[in-house]
Amino acid sequence: MSIQRNHGSPYDRGSADSYYQRGFGPHWYPEGTGNGERIQEEDMSPDQIAEYTIGFEENEQAKNFKDWD
């Protein structure tokens, strides 16, 4: 699987959700974050959900979280 890492991709959204500690919730934006339609988990392919999961888990393992202080 070739992971797309562009802004709004499933990988990008997974990484961002982990960074901001929003919790696990697969989604993505085909036209870039905040642009166009938000694609929810039920409309994602298994590969897209896997890419979201990889982005989320990689950031969790790196412990790269937003410092809210």
C-alpha cells in the first residue's frame, strides 16, 4: 500500500487527531482539510481506514502531542 500523506488524506487526519488528542475516528477530506465534503468511516475503503490508523498510531508511538499550556 502506498500511503498518501497530503493535507486532508486519511493518514494526515489520523495523525492530526492523535496530535490534538481528539481520539480515534476515521475520516478524511478529498479536497483538503476543511474543504469540500468530509468522508466518514462508513464511506471509507478498508485501505483508507488502514491509512488513517497508521497515521494515528505512528503519532501515538512518537508521543507528539499538542502542548495546550
